[in-house]
Amino acid sequence: MQNKKMKNAMQGAFILTFASLVAKVLSAVYRIPLQNLVGNTGFYVYQQIDPIYGIGITFALSGFPVFVSKLIAEQETEIQKVKIARRAFVILSGISLVIVISLLSFAPEIAGGMGDAGLTPLIRCVSLMFIFMPFLAVGRGYYQGIFQMIPTARSQVMEQVVRVAIIIGVAYTAASQNWNVYRMGTWAMSGAVVAAIVSTLYFLRLFRKKIFAPLPSQAGVSLEPVTSYSKLGKRFLIEGGTICLFAAIIILLQLIDSFTVKNGLVASGVSNGNAKALKGIYDRAQPLVQLGLVVATSFSTTLLPTLTKAVQKHNRYEFKRTVQSMLHISLAISVAATVGMITLLPQINRLLFGNTEGTSAIMIYVIAVILAALIATYNSVLQSVNVFRPAILAFFTGLGVKLVFNRLAVTKYGINGASLVTVLSLAVILICMQIGSPDSLKDNLKLDWRFFAKLVLASGSMALVVNWSKLVLLGLFPDVGRIELGIIVVAVVLLGGLTFIGVAIGVRLFTIREWLTIPYGKKLLKKIVR
């Protein structure tokens, strides 16, 4: 019976991981046709407000639901689970109300801070999605807490499909009807609200039959160890807040960009119109970074259940081995993705966005994939042993670096400066987490120099092959269009990927256990044995 329960839980975790991967890919990829349809300035308008949506979706999808599921799983009886879900809903409703009222009231001031009063209606529109955040966070968290992952998986894919369909439909209409970019942006942001409504309707039955339904007569069951709103609120602030902060780390850095990049460009002497277009070009890096992080973090997170199990059983050897495996997989895949993108970026930029503008800024920005992937892994390790303080201090230190230096760097170095400061901020967070970690964990978070040497060899070989094959193919076909360029890029990416895998196998970059963790790793090992 226990094995069956564990099997169901693992299957559910796989389904949720896959759904999350699909949703994140959708969330990243739609930006490419959006930019192609509405241009750099239209893309700038949308991307200025998108971080606010990103914070909302983090709260409703990958932040508070995880914490609520933890609260639900801690309760012994169904009555306790319902009661704790109700209290969580009340607390989240209070948070939601404050956010909605603040955004509606201060939208003109926020838009003014971004240097563009035309953004006011977009801010007010996106604020409405926070109304539905308590329903989504508690609904998803409740089902995850009772190990039913399918409702969460369905709701998040449904939400992204509806939102992306609306955004692309609005962009096409705006382009064909010559809409004002701010009108386009407001209607595109409405997709977030409609998607939240659709996703909330999916959980309506749960709220009607459980969360809002009268409790049976045995409702006096104790809620220990969470007995009051004050204690629960404190846990939401510390534990839930930490989960949300690190889930939204790139988004928050982008939010700072919304206030500083366009304003910094104008301060450096760039005209208002050109500054908007340059910010739109700078924002091209975001879908690439998102896709890189999806790939880099999704594979390493498959080891999280093993890490949790090792902590529960106080198995230090298994804990250290799992941490090392997570770091190896996360670092290797993020380095491979980053090196590959940097080598091919002029061609990727032209293929996806029609020209090579901003290539140097994007090259710098994508280094964030490596740092953010390692930060996510470090944070998972610290949270697994209930250590929050080093991560929180590191986070705000890195955010402070971005706040203090971003506008100055933009004024002096343009959009390249913003990319540099983003990478610097993430590096500061990673270093501070390493320094601030308890001594008992520092040894687990160290990487062997031999692994680094093997990784440099594998990624360096891949870069050489990618660069050589790219030069040969473009030399043979110098005047290719975007379709032909797409075929060349895909061919070169496949060749580079095979090179990395081949060298990784040859130098034994991963252990057998780590290969088995990676999708299709088992098949690769079988071929190696043969």
C-alpha cells in the first residue's frame, strides 16, 4: 500500500513537472511572434509591465501553492486540512487586496517612475489578476498537499494556453488595424485576467464543496502546530515569502529594469522614442533566458524527492550525494545552454527577431542562466534543511546591487550596462549564499575541480564544433532568408548537442546515477555499454 502511494506521488510529480515545463515554454515562446508583430516599441510597452504579471503568476503558481501544499501535508485529518486551507485563503485574500488597491491607486505614479505615463492603463489592467491569486494558490496548494497533481497541472497549462492565445490574437489585430501600442498593450494584458478567471473556474467545485462548505460537527479538531493567524502569517512571510522571492528572482531584476533602463537611456542623451525601442531590443534576452532556465532547472529538480527523503532519514551520505548530483546536472546543462546560445546568438537574434540588434547585450544577459540555475539549486538545498536566513540576506544584497548600479551602468554603457549589472547581481547572490550557508552545508555545496575541468572540455568542444559548422554552412549559403537560417541553426544546434553529449560520455562528466536522472539517460547508458 505504501509503495503504491509513493508510486502515485512520483507519477503526480512527473505530471506536474511536465505541465510546468509546457507552461514555461509557452510563456517564453509567445514573446517571439509578439515582437515580430508589434515591433520593438510595442514589445517594450508589453515588457515594461510583464514583470508585474510575472510576480502575480509566481504567487499563484510556483510560490504560495508550494507553501500551502506543505501546510496541507502537515495536517493529519481532512478537517484540519480544510481549516488550514481556509486560513491560508484569508491571509492570501488580505495580501491580494492590498496589492490590487495599491496598483489601482498608484498606477499613474508607477508609470511615471517608469518614465512613461502611457503605461497607466496597462498597470491597472494587470492588477485585476491579483484578485484571483488566493483562489489559484489555495486550490493548487490543496491538491498538491493531498498528492493530487493533475488539477494543478491542468489549470496551469489551461491558464497559459488561454493567455498566450489572447496575446497573439491581440498582437495580430493590433498589427493589422494599426492600433496605438498602448491600446495593444492594455488588451494584451487583459489576457492575464481572462486566463486567471478561467483557471479559477476550474477550482470552483473544490471551494464550493470543501473550502467554503460548512464543517461537520467534529470541527473542533486542533490546528496544532499552527494555532493562530499570527503564527500562520509569520510562516507565510518567512517560508512562503522565501519561496516566492527565489521563484521570481529574474522577474524582480526585470522589474528594476522597467524603472531604470529606459530612464537611464534618456538621461544619457538618447531620444524618448529611441530609448523605448532600445528597451524593446534589450528585452529580447528574456525568452532566451527563460527557456535556458526551464531546461537547466527542470532536470535537477527531479532529484528533490530524493533530497527530501535523505533529510527525513538523516542520511548524510545520501544527502551529500544528491546535492552534488543536483549541482552537477544544473551547472552542466546551464553551461551547455549558455555557451551554445552565445556562440549562435547573432544568428538566433536574426532568426527570431528579424535582425542582429542588441546581440552583445543579449550575449551578456544569457550568462544569467548559469547563475540563476545554481541559485535555484542552492536555495532548494537550504530550504530542505529549513535554513532561510542566508538565502534572504543574499537575495536582498543582490537586489540592492541591481537597484544601486543599474541606471548608472545604463547611462554609461547603454543596454550592455543593464545586462552586466543583472549578471553581477546574480553573482553576488550566489556568492553570499555560499558564504552565509551553515558550515555543515558548505562542504556539500562545493564542486570538484575535476568536474569543472571536464565541463570546460565538453562545453569548449561543443563551442568549437558549433562555431566551425556555422561558419562553413553560412559560407556555403551566404544570402539565406529566415527560413533557411532556421534550418541551419537547428542543424548546428543538433551537432553541438551531440558533441557535448559525446565528450561528456567520453570524459565521464556524470556518474551512472546522474545519467539515469536525465531524460533518456538510461537509453544513452545502454548504448554506451553495447
